[in-house]
Amino acid sequence: MPLLRIEGVAKSFGNFRAVDKLSLDIRAGEFFALLGPSGCGKTTLLRMLAGFETPDEGRILLGGSDIAQVLPHERPVNMMFQNYALFPHLSVRDNIAFGLKRAGMARKDIATRVAEMVALVKLEGLEKRKPDQLSGGQRQRVALARSLARRPQVLLLDEPLAALDKKLRESTQGELMELQRRLGMTFIIVTHDQEEAMTMAGRIGVMDAGRLVQVATPRNLYEAPASRWIAEFVGDINLFNGQVTARDRGRLTVSTTEAGTLAVSELWPPVTKEAVSVAIRPEKVKLSRRAPASDAGASQPINRLEGVVIDVNYLGGITSYRVKLETGAVVRSSMANTARLDVDAYLAGQRVVAWFTADDCLVLEQ
Amino acid sequence: MAHTVTRLTRFNMTSLALGLAFLYLPIVILVIYSFNASRLVTVWGGWSLRWYHEFFNDRAMLEAAWMSLSVAAVSATLATLLGTLAAVGLARGERFRGRALFSGMLYSPLVMPEVISGLSLLLLFVALNAERGFWTVTIAHTTLTMCFVTVVVQSRLSALDRSLEEAAMDLGCDPVRAFLMVTLPLIVPAIVAGWMLAFTLSLDDVVIASFTTGPGSATLPIRIYSEVRLGVKPEINAICTLVIALIAVIIVVASFASKLSSARGESAAPL
């Protein structure tokens, strides 16, 4: 039995179906991310878990008992709000102690727990400050400490890092993961930032239009997306539409109008339709000046696309190229800048061969 | 920080001085003339506290002042109570049927000509056969000033982040507790401001008071108004100066109180 089981939960606002018969199991101690574009229903789902919204149908089982109709203050679940929602009239200490006082904890125990929480989020010395005397990062820590203080069975985090700048966000991601491992608590995070979800979560649930479209580990989500929509939503991807013309022991031959005939390895489960899209992540597309060696030495077929570099974007760690094929289609390629001085870098206008193996391709139904 | 403050240019200084003079010169003149020894309002006869003395021996005037202050205090308190409840209902309540109508009706005294409000209240009191006096004026002032309190409190409430209340509930407060422990402390400045607004509005109202008051219970503005019709006595200047002083003290005390409450918010937090 999972810690949290969401069973056929639906919620509408007027005519808008925010969450549509959604089911999901979350295990104890898991770091789970709900990822989706804005308006996909991820925040509504989180608010139903917190109790701020009541599902129209379905059950939410926490440790086996249905909490769908339980009021927020009676749930063993806490939430960290996107804008932190710190009480401006209370000090850091009183903000953290707020939930403990309500739980009827003894004064001495509250002091101990608050001190423990302050140390956990490294806010020593700031206990007497008011929220408006803190920096953004410090406020975020207070909000985290406050939501953790009651030791909830599940901690819900609504875009917890959205208000931080990039550097701080990255270090805070690491701290959140470390904290979650140390406390062994179940975290459910809502985010629209796929990098954030991939970095932190053990499993990611992708939502679209109120439904869960895929639940997978970050790697599987990226390398084996369940649909074309997910492939395009998570990361960058090149897509070529075509028809399956031959099938041979898990290898498909797909004839595309934009990129000619491509050899593609088939995933499980196999595609059933003839009309498919071949998808290749840009970092799997390599560029070279001449076509690589013949297939004879390689264990799998190589697809070669000839074209002209039209765009070079140097991004520090990687350089991304856009290559225009003779058909007019554009292939994106990104390559790691492994050497500081790269005399072989490609320039716009240069003729190149973009190539990738059959295993690097995904085949998705259109 | 001083070096970041923009220096006042000559033009800014002049316009500031003119603006302040426009607002405060009449009051300054009134205050100065209240210390006039002369019986004639417009002729300066040297400094004196004569007219203050006169006022404190003028029984009718003192009674009117006392009447005004008690009407203002009671009606402001009632208006604050009702106005705050209305504001909470409008800003936080579920979207009930007829909400737009309710809020429209609530705000009608803001735009209703006072003569009409006064007349309709008079008709009501006559129809109810209520004896006109302290309570009729107080009720009339409560209905007049309540909407001002609602406007002030509601704007503060809607500026307040809803997620604060949600956070309180998330941390174990039922909705009522969440309101008392989080929302109320944060809207206290607006409530105090609303009370003061209601108090001063009631203190200087002539029109509605004159419709709803009865014999022997004139408020200070009515009393002053009727005195002035017989010719301006310097005593009026003294009374007005005292009223101005009272209002100034209220404002200073209120602003100190609100500063104090935000400074010691930590210890003021309910345990």
C-alpha cells in the first residue's frame, strides 16, 4: 500500500475541468514532482492534497484513510507556499512555532523544535527578525522550516524556488534533496521548470489538461517519452514525420519527407500505426565535416543528413547548431565544448553531415 | 541615505509653500484669532485666553460638545464593528447570491446627498415614533460612516494575500482562528483608521444631525451653526481651535500606536 493514493480525483471550476479523473500512487519517502505547463491542473491537485480544494469526485487515501473531505487544519500534511506566505507580524521564531503552538505542544518542546528547525535551515541568529527584514533566500528557508516543523507525513511544495535567482535556486535544490533524504519525508513538488523536476525528483508525473500523461523517472521521461507532446514538452527535440516502410527484428525503416529514409530502433511497446514521428534529441545529433565511416564497423545503422550550418549559439558548456537540410528542414544539434580552444568549431555557412545512430532515435505515434 | 534625497528646487519650495498656505492659512488665522482679546472678530486686540474662559463657562456649548463627542465615539465604534464585518463578508465570504447588490447598497451613503439620507432617516424615526435625541443621531451617524469603514478595511483585506490565511489553516488553525490570529492583526491599522475616519465624520456632520436630532440635544456643529447665524462670536474660534487640537492629538496618538504595534508585533502575537 502506498503512503498516498489518489483515486479518480476530479475537480471542475465552472465549466473548466481542472483535474480530470486522475489516479496516482506515491510511496513513503519519495521525492515526487508534478510537472506541467501552467493551467494543467498541477496546482489544483496540490491544493486538493492540502485541503484547500475539495474534489468533486474520487478519493485521496493517506495511509489508507480517505482525507478528501478533511479540512486543511486536520490533515497531517503541510504545504510550502509559492510566495512563502510568511506571517509578516510574527518573527522568524514565531512563524516556525506557529503550527507547533496550534498542535498543543509543550512550551519547552516548542523551543527545542524551533531551535532544531532553525539549525536545519541554517538561520541561526535571525530568529528575532521579521520576514521583511530577510532576503528572498532567507524567507524561503523560514517557509521551509515552518512547513517542516510539524513533521508532516507529506510535505507539499508549490513552486518553492520560483522566486529565487538561478544560482540560489540551484544550491537550494541540492539542499532540499539533502534535507528530504535526511528526514526520510515524502515531498511532492509542483513545478513548471523541467530542469528543477529532473534534478530533484525521483519520479516525475507530467500533467496536461488535468490528466497525468506520464509518470516516470527523469531518465525515462527524457529518453522514452510516452507521446509526442511529452517529447516536445520535456527538453528540445527534432521531429520528422513519416511512414513505416519496413520492419525487421526491432528495427524500423521510416520514410520521411524532410529527412529521407531513417533507420530507427523500436521501443517497447511497439508502434501500431504506420504514421509515426521520428524524434532525436539535439545532443544525440553529432556533426562532422565528412560522413563517418561506413556501417560495416558499427553495430547499428547510422543515419546521415547533409546540410549547411545556419546558426551557431555558443552557450558556454555546450554549443547549439542549426543545420538546414536540402529538403529545407532544420536539424538542431548541440555538442559539449570539451576543449577550451576548439579550432575545429563549425561556422555558419559550412557544409556538414549531421549523423545519429538508430538507437538514438525515438519512434512516436503521431 | 541623506545624499540620495533630491534637493528641493526653488520652484518646488514655492509650490509647496503655496499649497500648504492654501490648506492651512485659514486655520492658522482662526487659531490666532481665538486668542484675540477683542470682542470684534476682525480687529486684533492683543493676546488673551478670554474666549476659552467664556467657552468653559458656556453651559449650553459644553453640553453640545459633550453630546458631539459621545455621539462620535459611540457611532464610530458601532460603525467600525459593522463596517469591518461587512468588509470581511465582502472580501472573504463565499460568493453569495446578491453580493453585488449588497456591496452596491453598502456604498450608497458614499454618493447619496446627505439631505436625502437625513430626510429619509427623519421619516423613518417619525414613522417608528422614536424619540429624537442622542440615539437617533448616533444611529444616523452609524449608517452614514459605516460604509467609509468598509471601504478602508476592505481595501486592506483585498491587498492581503489569501495564502496567509491558508498557511494558518495549513498549520492547524480552523478558519475562525486563522482570521483572529493572522488576518485581524494585519488589518488592525485599517480598522483604527476606519474608526478615526468615522469619528471625525460624525464630529463635523451638520446636515444629518440637524434632521435627526431632537430638542435639547444639539451637537456642537449644530450649536456653532446656529450661533454663527446670529453673528460670529470669538468664542467660536476658541471652540474650533480646541476641536482642531483634539483631532491633531487623535492623529498623533493613532500614528504612534500603529508604529508601536508594528514594532512590538513579536510580543503582541497571541500565544
